[in-house]
Amino acid sequence: IMDGLKAMDKKYSLFTEIRGRGLMIGAELKPQYDGKMGDIAEIARKNGVLVLQAGPNVMRFVPPLVITQKEVAEGLKRLDKSLDIYL
């Protein structure tokens, strides 16, 4: 998941930091996206991926421990599509 987020950051230049412990991951948005996390989360939800908001500018991921690689790949694909729409 972190590798996928890093790839999206290279594509969109969206995050100041991607951090995590186990499968709990937070990606902090750059200052120009302050307060936009709710909008991003809503677009992601409409594209079939749940992204949590942690404060006004942190995207949080807390997938189940039994998530498969295939499900991770599909979720990242849907998130990428969501970011492409938003940005």
C-alpha cells in the first residue's frame, strides 16, 4: 500500500509525508490541499474505495488484516482514478 501511495505521490505531488505502522497508514496532504480531504474521500467513496479522514489534511488507511494483494491493487487503482478525477 505504501509503495502504491508513493507512486501516486510521484504522479500527483500530493503528500508531504506517508507514514504507517503495520496496516494503519496515514498520508499527509501538502498545504495547497488543506481542508480538501473530505472532498477527496467522497470522490474515492463514489469510486468504491473507503478512505478515512484524520484531521483536515490526512488520508488514513486501515484495511483489514486479511486483505489480499489483489484487493490492495484494486483499491489503489480506484484511489488513483479518484485522484485523477479530483486533481
